[in-house]
Amino acid sequence: MNIRKEFTELECEWFRRACNFTPEEMEVFNLRVKDHSRVEIALSLGMSESTVDRRIKNIKKKIHKVL
């Protein structure tokens, strides 16, 4: 699943409401759908790339649960 390219803005808004993202996951999700890379997200949010990867993994799990 490619969060950056696979979903419309309307679908992303639905995920924001339905997935119960944590505040950090929401920040990562919002940057990811705006086509920011993992490195850009890490720098922007002051977290490591591995933390960003974990957040993305959790985001994808939550999206799969609501689909």
C-alpha cells in the first residue's frame, strides 16, 4: 500500500476520522499523503527514520482494519 499515491483526499479524510490515529501517527500520515519522504518526515518531526517507519507500519495496520 502506498499511502502517498493510492488514496484520494476524500479517502484520506475518512481515514483520519475512522482509524483512531495517535497524534504522532496523524502527523506522519498528513505529511506522507502530501508526498513527503520518510527522511523529510523524520527531519520535520524530530524523530528517527526507524520511528517514522514504525508509525507508517502502524498507520497501514489501522487502515487495513477499517477497510
